[in-house]
Amino acid sequence: MPRGFWGSGWTTGDVHGLVEITDDLDAAADTADVHYYWLDRKARDQMRFAAPLNLRVWDKPVTETALLKIPGLDQLEVIRMRQVSNPSWISAE
């Protein structure tokens, strides 16, 4: 998948510890911590904390290639420092 922005959203609550991870879909659906949506089980099993999220995944992402065609956007922190965690800054100002 191309690097870029795939959606937008915000956290809707506090960070909390996860309940025991289960592959039982019915049990998972009965808790506030739903784990059955993970595609990568190894990554899922490494998670210990989570926060509720309101996320809208866009139909069409804005790719890094498209962003770099716009003068000045090459200075976005997320492009200059690829391993920086979220949230990222657009500018220091």
C-alpha cells in the first residue's frame, strides 16, 4: 500500500489496559475491548493498552507522492522524520 494519509479521526476517551485477548468473537464483542478486527495476530498480541477512537477511513488516500507535488509540504514532520510517533506537527509555528 502506498505511504500517505488514509483517514482522519480523534481519540474519544482515556487510555486503558486491555482485557485478556481472545479469539472468541462472541466474547470479544461483549467487551469494550474488541480484538477480532486485527489482521496481524502477532502485532495484536503485543498490544497492552488502547484508547477508544473515532476514525473515518477515506475511500481514496492522499499519497505521499501527491503531497510532495505541493510546494512546502515536503517539510511536514511525518515526511521528514518517518519514524516519529503521532501526533505530528505541520509546523513549529
